[in-house]
Amino acid sequence: MTQPINFGFGEEETMLRDSARRFFEDNLPTDKLHALVGDDSDPHRGLEAKWESGLWQQMVELGWTMLAVPESAGGMGMGAVAVAGLCEEAGRAAFPSPLLPTINATYLLAACENAAANQALEAIVGGASASPVLTNAAGSWEEADTGVTASAGKLNGQAAFVQDAQKVDHFLVKAETADGLGFYWVAADAEGLTLNPDAIVDLTRDQAHLEFKDVAAEEVSGDALAVLDKAMPALWTMVAADMVGSGEWQLQTTTEYARTRKQFERELGFFQAVKHPLVNVMIEIDQSRSLVYNAACAIDTEPEKARQFAHMAKSSASDMAAFASSRSVQFHGGIGFTWECFVHLYFKRQMHNQALWGDAAWHRARLADLLMGEVA
């Protein structure tokens, strides 16, 4: 099956993207976002997750959390292209919510393809939020050593780098079993589960490491490696879509500043040293956006190419995020590095995204291995 025109981004996808943009702009514009998450500049402040749970409930009511849930589990079963459009708008707003981890958990559960996983998907349709727990203390989700073991329906051990852990009410945990690796569905308030928040640079998210001590869990897959192989391209693609949205905000905000800020009796945008790099930012964003929707479309229409295209999208988006962030700070001049300037919210979100699920160099290395074979 070949890809459709415009990556399959049609009228429904456009309506979803536009409604999401209006929702974010109306409910949490950047000044309110900064007041919410950037109210305390003390580096020794607490590790509280700051977000609007009421707005999250509105997002659930709009059906956004069930977009990627298959129709067989009661969801909308929309394509990855539509979901990428929503993630891009969430990144453009730097919106604090468990949307991205819930979508990621949805793709993992959908890849399980069994009744137990469908029950968990039905919980998401009913409004539950979730976050994947895939990573050990070394930062790897590929190794057999996950840090968590499962036996007789109980989990023990530790997992790290869990995204938006303080916002979700379920975890999808990868754990070692006697027969290999499995996935387990765990309530966030389960007895024996301890959540330890991490101090991270991104103010719009939270992160934690989890400790499991005889935590009751329901197995949803006995073959985690096969599930990861199928679902990881979607996780990479959605993070890349978030970066494209954040990059677009950085470009538009910095361009507007260059139009209004004067130096030497000229707008900053008059000078080639400013206007040319901003054009380069625009080009990199457009390139990354094209690769993101190419990867999302492949998930829907050419799954055999999804991994290759997702590596390309995440690698490009990570490089773009670094470039757009540096230009946005530098071109805001003397205020660009200050806490009061909103730019730092996006700079930090982009730094987090760059490392999340593999940075640019990691994805390029995996892409090389995929296309040319591993080199000894």
C-alpha cells in the first residue's frame, strides 16, 4: 500500500488540529502557562507537578485520549497522522498534561492484541491516563535487564525516567518474567508502589523513578519485545511531533520579536544576521514536520517502513529543536536568558524532548544499522 496524498491529512485531521489549537490558546495561553509552571524560580523549589487537571478532563471529554484506541476497544481508531497533529499542537502550547504518555501507552497496548490489553484500552476510553514504564536506571528500554521483575502477579524492583508520573493513574510496566519480558497494567495508587519524583529541567512535565515491592499487577502481554518492536515507531513519531510544535512556537515568537524590537533605529529583522538564521529555522521545522507526517503515515499505510521513517523524524526533530532553541534565546537578546521571558519554557521542553526515547545521534546510528547492517 502506498502513501496517500498529503500523508492522508484530510478534513477530519485538519478540524482536529484546528480545534486543538483553539482549545490550547483559549485555556492556557503562554502568559498563563508561565504563571502556572514558572511561578517559582528558586532552583531548590519542590518537585510538585503543576498542571490543570480540570483542563485534562475537558480533553478527555473531547475524546482526544481515545483517538489512537482501536474501534474494537471502544476507541475512535483514527490514524497516526491525526494523532501527530494533536501532539504537534500540544507541543506548540507546551501544554502540561499526561496526553503524550497516555497516547504512547495506547500504542503499546494496541500492539498487544489481546483481551487483557483491550480491557486496559477500555479504561483509557473511560478517561484513565497512563504512562509507559520501559526504562531501567541506565536509561535503556532495549535491554533485557529492565530493573523490574514479575512473579505470581507481583512486581518488584525499580524503574527510571517515567514521564508525567505524578499526573497519571495507571502505569504500563515492562518487567522480566521466568519466560522473558512481559507488560503489566498497574494502578498508580497500588499498595507497595512508591513514586520518587526527579528534578528535571522541563517545567511543563514531571518525571520520576518508581519502586515496586510486591505490587499487584495484571499481565497484558507475555512478549514485550514484539510489542516494543511494533509500537516504538509511534512513540518516536509523537515525541517528534511535539518538538515540531514547540519549534513552530519558537519561530513565530522570535520572528514577531524581531519585527517589533528596534536596534540602531531599525527593526532587528532588518539585519541579515537575524533574518537569515530565522529562515534556516523555518526550513528545519518544515523538514522535520514533513518527516514526522511521513512517519505517521507509514504507521498507517506502510508499517514495514515505519521504523526507518520514525528514526528519520526523531533525528531531524532533535537537531531542529536544538537549533530553534538556541536562535530563539539569542535573538531575544538581553532578555532571552531571563526567567521572565517565556522562551525558556520551550527551550527546556525541547531539551527534554531531545533526549526522550533517544537523541539524534542514537536514531541516526539505528537508522544506519537498519539500512546498511550493523558494522563491527
